[in-house]
Amino acid sequence: MMGLLLHLLMWWTVRAEDVTFVPLTREFLDRLRNETLYNRYATPTQYDGIPTNVSLSMFIEGMSSFSAQTMDYHLDMYFQQEWYDLRLEHNHTAPILVKDKKVFREMWHPDVYFANAKSASFQVVTDDNFLVWVYPDGRVWYDTRISIVVSCNMDLWKYPLDSQQCPLRVLSYAYPESVLRLVWSIKDDFLPVDRNPEITMPDMQLKDIRTGYCNGTYATGVWSCMTAVFYVEREVMHHVMQTYLPTALIVVISWFNFWLDVDSAPARVSLSITTLLTISTQANAVKLALPEVSYMKAIDVWMGSCMAFVFGVMIEFTICHFAKNRELLRCEPQPSLIVDTALSTLFGASRDIDDLNDEDVGISSQENHTALNLLSPERSEPRLRSFSANVNTNESRLVTVDISRRALHWTRALRNLRGRRIAQRIDERCRTIFPVGFLLFNLGYWTFYLLYS
């Protein structure tokens, strides 16, 4: 309702005595249908050798559906055209109102069209939304309400942090500029293209409307063309809540891997794969809502970077797992190692393995105790604690093999402990490296796309 009132105030700029109108008269109809007095196929100034000037103006009642997928938007507007046709002068003191489309078709009127419109239609509910006023001096004022879907070639490299310039181009279809010249309406205190201040869109914000000219030279001549450029800016908060925040939280969740034990391989692998699949699913959902373009969009950079961070967590776990197991692989039992250890123990050992001190193995007493308890079950067997030098040959061989196994188990335990400590140090450092890296990426990302001109 408010938009309609503004439309009436801004475009129906008539004098106080012109508020009333004269109904369609027989005299006016007879003039239209008299071919000697009126030729509806000829422009008002065709026989004068000068172009007919047609003033255009618009009032945007509604604007919606800016679609990045189809690259178009919807307009609901009042479209006004004004020109002088001296053949329609009359003696009435008020303008003649024409509401019959059949009568309007008998009058000459500009054949303007919207060059970049995908589809358009006249509003007909509850009746044809149009009117024509013919003033006594021959001025014709034509107003109609149109719903139109306009094409807009969007540049999406900053999507969804982008702003767009979407023009609406108006031309004459049959008359070149030498016959019909289009101009924007110039009236004091009124804009040629105005809008309803209550226009709101869920995903875009209308910032400005600017008018211009786009006259072009074609094979058939120079054609008059006018443009109304709509400057719109995408609402970022919707995409922050629907895309940016969820994916950032998924990246943060993937960091929980660094606090899980290095031996918890199933848990760490499951968490990494789950977060990676979630990021991939969300990236595909965003991709389906956008057209296929040859350049990288801002949302692609974000999704790709988040996926890289999650994939980096999987790589980190692989490195930790490899570092932990590499020490064990280095102490795999070799035949020569077992024989050498047995002979050395049998003929060169002068003390029991329990009597080895910390300096002999190069580890602390706590690690010595842990390694022996974890991986040397034979340590608890009293029969293996000592042996006599004067036992028979069979017993000596058995003791030699047992001591060799104990030495191998001890070595494996120490290497396992060393590998765990290496993996834990990697985890501890990644607890800082990954958050700081993601923070720096966010700083660079938002600075570039929000402040880049």
C-alpha cells in the first residue's frame, strides 16, 4: 500500500485541476478511426522529419529471487512512457482516460522492449493494470505494471562475499534513433527510476539504482538504448551461519585427534574420515547451488582450505603411526642377532640381566622398569633370574635362548617407548601448529575478500 501511494505521489505529477479526468468520448474514438486524421502506424513527428522523444520512468515495487545458479532476478515495477502526439489534441480541460486495451492499440505508442529480459508479463489481476491519459495539449502518459525476469551476468569470483551490478536495458524494437529517441524522464525532485523503500530480499540488499545510456550501432543503424543499473550486495550473514561456521567447527573437531592416544588408531582414523566426508558433503551441496564457471570462487577457496586442514590431520596421524612403528621394525629378530646374543650371554656375561644398571642401556630407571614390566613376562619367572656356570650343556643352551629372548623383548620395549615419545611430541606440536595455521588462513581470507577493491 505504501509503495502504491509513493507511486501516485511521485509519478502522477499533475496540476490540482487535472486530478479529474474525462471519460472516453465518441469524438475521440472517431478521430482515432479516421485514417485521414490519424495514422496509428506513423510516429507523431514522422512527417516533420524529426525524431519523436519518449520519456521513460520506472517505479520498482518489488525485487526478488537473485539466483546465482540461473543468473537472473525478478522485478515487479510500474513502467511509464510519455510522449507528445499533437494529432490527439482536444478541447477538454482534463485529460481523457483510456482503460480499454482495444482503444489503446488503435493509438500509436512506442514499441519499447527489455533487451535482457528472459520473460515478462503484464499484471491482469483483478483487471488489466494499465492506464493512458491524453492531455489537451497532446501529451500522452502511459503507465502499466509489469512482472519481468531479467538476465544478469554475475561475476562470482567473490561469492558469497560479492556485490553485483545488474543492468536493465530498454530499447525500441523497430525505430532507430533517427525516428524515435528514448530519454529518461527529468522532473524536479523526482528520480527517473525510484523504488519502494520497503523492498527487502533474503539474500541480497539493494544499494543503489543508476541510470545511463547504451546507444549502439548495428547493421541497421544507430538505436536508442537506456539502462537502469541495480547495485546489489549479497547478505553475508546467511552464508556465515549456513556454510562458514559449520565447516570451521568441523575443522576444529578434527583437531581432537591430537589429544587421543597414539595407540587409539581406530578412533583417530574414524574421526578423521568422518570429518573429511562431512566437509566433502557440504562442499558438494554448495557446488550444486552455483553454476559451473571456469574460475575459482571465494567459497571454493574456503572449502578447499578446510578440506586441506582436515586432510592434514590424517597425514599427521600417519606420520605419528609410522614414527612409532619404525623403532619396532628396527629391532625385528634376525638369526645372527639371536646367535650372537646367545653366545655373548653364555660365555661373556658375568652378571644377571636383572643387575644391569641404567648406564648400560642408556635409559632412566623409570623407563627400564616400564619396558621390562610391559614386554618381558619372563621377568616374573624365578627360574630365569639366575643360572650356575657349572650346569650341564642342555640346561646352558636353554638358559642362553631364554636370555636372548629377554634381551630382544627388552630392546623392543625400549624402542616402542622411544617411538611413542616421538609420536607424542609430534601431537603436542600440532596442537599449536594447526590452530595457528587456521587462524592465519582466516585472517588472510577475510582481509582479502572483504577489503579487496
